[in-house]
Amino acid sequence: MKTMHRLALAATAFVGIAAAAIGAARADDMNDPYRQPALDALKGKSIVYLPISIGFDLAQAWGGVVKTEAERYGMKFKSQDPNWNTGAMAQGLTSLIAEKPDVIVTQNPDLQSLARLLKQANAAGIVVIQMNMQGAVQTDAFVGPDFIAMGEQAAKMVVAKCGKGTETSHKVSIVQGVLTGGVSYYQVQGIKKVFEANPEIKVVSSQAADWDASKARAITETVLQQNPDLCGVIDVWDGQGVGTGAAIKQAGKQDQVYFVTSGGGAQSMCDRLADGTFSAAINYDAPGMGRDAFTAISAVLQAKQKAGTMKFQLYSPTRVMTKADVKAGTCWDPEQYAKLLR
Amino acid sequence: MKRQGDGRRMRVWTRYFNQERIVFALTVLLLILFALTLPKFLAPSNLLSLVRSVAVLGILGLGMLVVVLGRGIDLSLVATMAISVAWSLQLAASGLSVASAMGIGLLLALGMSLVTGILIAYAEIPSLFATLAMATFVYGFGRAHLITGTDVVYLPPNIGMLAGLGQGALFGIPMPIVVAAVVALIAYLFLRYTKPGRFIYAIGDNLASARIGGVPVRPILVAQYVIAGGIAFVAGLVTATSAEAMNTRVVNSNMIYDVILVVVLGGVGLSGGRGNVRNVIVGALLIGVLMNGMTIMDVQYTIQNVIKSLILLLAIVVDSILNPRDEQTGQQGDI
């Protein structure tokens, strides 16, 4: 009887321990109290993506990454393609404000065109993330490189090759994009600041190529004709820099002219570095910017504050690349992201 | 008696100064002005780069000339050029041989312009509307189904010899100029010495009487647009190989107006039947001298556009003063 009693006791103890263990395991399952609120803050929210155009590498990478992450968290993602038409973009934005999605990810064609509309969107409770080209208004987040610093960096690289103490003509040419576009406008500010501090540098030309490689080629060809002893060229975007580089190559001056440009690190950038069209390029990693944009969306939605309450600038890390840095897989393939957006 | 003689002399003088000659005089004037004020403007290398910078515009202008002479207009030239060549480059990049990729692109350009021609010649849709619609269609279709990656298609590394079309030189003359010259020569011979060429003038002059005279009006109209499409493809190849990329965004730019500008500036009548290859060359040269001079002076392109349009207005105003509209243009209108 005594043994029976002891056995029952042991059995009870065993069951008790087992139950406790299983219970503990279940409590462990429930023990991340922060995950569910975070998921709930994101789930079902809608993001609309409205860049200047979905046809170019940067916008494809940003949108592709944001879409992938949005879908991971059960968010709705929609994109609109105004195809470089500022009017269509303003119209799209106006109807979006009426439609009231939770988040708009956009990119300003210039400093002013969308500024008022972005403010309205914020006032209507829509979170607004601005990519790469900030307008004349600050919204929830700006994601992009610090273009003034990047302009300074590019200018310093050119000063090192063409400045005081070098046996060159000190002549430099700048190829701008669209005069009032943020990427161009702020970079040129930074470039000018450095060149003013280095008065030996002579800027022989500073013209806008309208983001078009053919125009950049024609401008640079003429500049090289007028200044055969040109020492350095800065182009504010690698997409049009292809044309600038082609002009330098066709003039047979690749050894003489130091050519710096910048871009998001698509395969075309690596190709041009490898074949010597670009002497150096500042890479601001467009897929990384897509990640930053989603991080910003996630942070703002979880903070559950009114749109436009927190305002921050998320400056993208940059990296200077030369031919030596180009290896297989260093750059990314825009087609891979374009497919996601189609 | 004396006054009458004066009037006649005046008329002879104004008749000599038609738009082509006014524009040519303007070009020479600007040349002299720039040569005196800008260093190295007259250097042979600069003059070559001047002509080179308008070579593509000139080639497209020749395509436009063929159409305008038959009292049409082709607003889809730039779209055809961009999409057909960009598609060719993309096909070549995806592993197709360069020759077949180019062949397919050319077929696309010819096919699209064949459709345009049929719409105009057989469906009798005014060329202005038909080509405007086709431009949007070609671009939209191309971007949606053919050029699926980025809207700028870079020159693939396997392009080989073809790159010489934009980058090479023949006896020191850059290839784009050579190509433009060859296209101009062919266009000249075609328009002047072949039967279809003369028919185009006849149709542009008076379509009804050309038809009564036995000209196969509709096939000739179709042929005009197909020729223009083929020329657009050549212009696209030169653009793509010299800038090492074909940017399909040019379709949204005002390039097509620049093409019309070159043609009209040189004195080709939009009412058809009036003009020749020389007009296009003169128009392109003026634009070339202007753009080159302004780039040397570091003038921004927005201001360049203003100056360009002022020059066009000036040429048209001077022409309309010296050559007042006659009864015929008064009745038909300009397009």
C-alpha cells in the first residue's frame, strides 16, 4: 500500500513537472510581447509608390525592395508611373491625397513642384517618405545621400588630381542634371564650396544635360574641343555620365581627364568603371535606400503618431569605387527589381 | 514708269532672298560673329564637332523632309527611332547576334511606319493625328512589352564594329557626319532623279491633279512614311553608338520639334511640294552654329531654347515680310 502511495505520488509529481514544463514552453511562445503590436501596426496598411518614373534603375531598386518588405508584413503596395511628367505626377499626388493611403513614397522632380502637395498629404494624415530628391518641404522622412557632402567629396577628389601642386591645367567641367532637381542643385552647391576654397581650380563649363546622356555627350565634346587640356569632369549622375564618359573616350583623353560621377550602383556603373569610362564613382547603393525607406515606414507606423510629427533625414551611406572594386556581383541588376514592380 | 521699274527691281530682290537664303545669311553672320568673339571657334576640330552635333538632327530632318514634301508630317519619327533601336540593343544584349538584332529592330521601325502610312493613305486620317497617335502607341507598346528593364538601354559590349557608326571616323571626319552625308546624298538622288521621288513633289503640290495625272497616290504616300521610318532607325543607331546608350526618354523631349524646326527653318514649305535636301542642311547648320557657340559661351540650355525659338520666329517673320502669302497658301492653309 505504501509503495502504491509512493508510486502515485511520483506519478503526480511527474505529471506536474511535465505539465509545468509544457506550460513553461507555452509561456515562452507568448513571451515576445512586442512582436504582435509591431506586426499589427503594419498589417493591412497601404503604401503607394510614386517616383518620377519607374523606368530607371534607382526607382526600380527602391520600389522593388519596399514592395518585397511590404508584402512580407501583409501591407498593400501599389505603384504609379508618371513617366517623367511633372504634371502627371502632381495630378497623381492630388488624387492620392483624396484616396488617403497610409503611406506615400515619392521623389521630387525639382525643389518646388510637389512641395505644397506633400505638405497637404501630411496634413491629411498620410505619411510621406521622400526619396533621393528632397523638395522644399520636410515630411516624415527623407531617404537619400547627403548630396551637399557628396558634391564636396567629388570636388575634393578632383582637387586632389587637378588642384594645387599638380602639373595640370587645373581646368574642370561640371555636368549638371536638371538645374532645379535636388540631386543636381545640392551637389553643385557642395562642389562650388570646395572649388571656392581652391581658387586655382578653373571651372570652364557648368551646364545642365537634363538627365540625358546624349546631351551630356554633346556638351562634353564641345568643352573638350575648347579646352583640350581639361583635367577633370564631375557629372552629377552616372545615368547621363555614360554620355559624358563616351565623349572623353572618343576624344582619346581617358588618361588625361579624371572623371567622377555618382549613382545607385546598378550594373551599368560597374561596367563603365571596368571599361574605364568612369575614373571613379560614388555609389549610394539604391537597394540600401529601399531598405532605409521601409525602415522609416515601419518606424513611423509603429510610433503611431500623427503623420509629419517626427521629421528626419536618413542619409544613405556612400562608397567610392574605382575599377579595382569591381567584381562579379558588386553591382545589382535593375531588371531583377523591375520585374517585381511589373 | 520709273516707280514701276523700282517695284520690279524690289520684287526681284525679295525673290532672291527666300527663307533658305535668309537662314543661310544668318548662319554666316553668326559664324563671323562667333569667329571674332570666341577663341578656337574656327578650329577645324570645333567645326567638325559643330556639324557632328547636328548630324542626328539632320538625318531625322531628311526623313521629315520626305514626308513633308508630300504635304504630310511625321510626329512619330523620334518614337520610332528610340524604340526600334533600344529594342535592337536589348536583343543584342540578351545574346542575339548583332546582325539579327539590328534586322529585327529595322523591321519594327519599317513595320510601324507601314501601319502609319496605311492609316494615312488608305484610312485617310490626317497625318498630324495619325502620327501623333502612332508616336504614343509605339512608345507605350515598346515600353510595356519590348523594353522591359530600364528606359535607357546601354550599348552591349558585343556590339563590335557597329560602334564605329557613332564613334569612328573616315579620313578624319567623324562617322555621324559621314552617315548624314550619305543619307543626304541618297535622299537627294531619290527625290530628284527617281520616279517616286518626283511623284512625291507632285502629290505635295496638288494631290488631286497628281492622281488625275496617273500617279499612284496611295502607295507613294505609304512609301514616304516607310522611308522616314527607315531613316529614323539609322538616326537612332548613330545616336546610340555615339552616346553608348539609347535613351527612350527622348520621346518625351522636344526633339521632334527640333526636327520640324530644322526642316521649316531651312525653308521647306509645310504645305508640301516645296523644298529640297539643301534646305534641311542649311537649317541644321544654323542650329549647329547656334548650339555650338552657346555651349562655348556656357549658356544654359533653357536659355538656349529661348534663343533658338527667337531665331526661328525671326526667320519666319522676315520670310513672311519678303515673301507675302500668295493666294494658294491663303486658300490651303499651311498644313
